[in-house]
Amino acid sequence: MNNKSLHSFHIPVMGLAYTIDSPIRVAQYGISSVISIIDDEILEKMRAFYSSKFNLDFFSISTKEEDYRAKRVTAYLNMI
């Protein structure tokens, strides 16, 4: 079985938030990408933005919740 990729380039992780939404922007072209998930505050803002843009349900995850960072990262990745 041949699992060779159709493209021979990659999108580098350029630092905090530069590639936070790369998969959303390039997936339509069949390009693989990675996500910078360092800052949970930015993840939460981006999740709110894309939830609004694509009419998805959004519930804010407060910093007062137990293990809020893990919940924010999980919610963002699930949305993507």
C-alpha cells in the first residue's frame, strides 16, 4: 500500500498563535498542518470566533473550572 503524501511541503509552526487556525484555512486544499496550542486564552477566543462564524454551539470555559486549560484545548481540537 502506498501512503505517499500528495504534497511535498509543510507549514511550519512559527510560534504562538501563528498557526492556531492553519488547519481550518488549508484543509480545503488537502494540506496537512499542525496547531499551536500553547495559550489557552487564545484558543478560547478562536473557538468563540469560529463558533460564531460557522454557527456552532459555544459555551465559555471559565478559568475557575477545574482543569480548565485541558478542557479549553480539548474543546478547540474537537471544534476543529
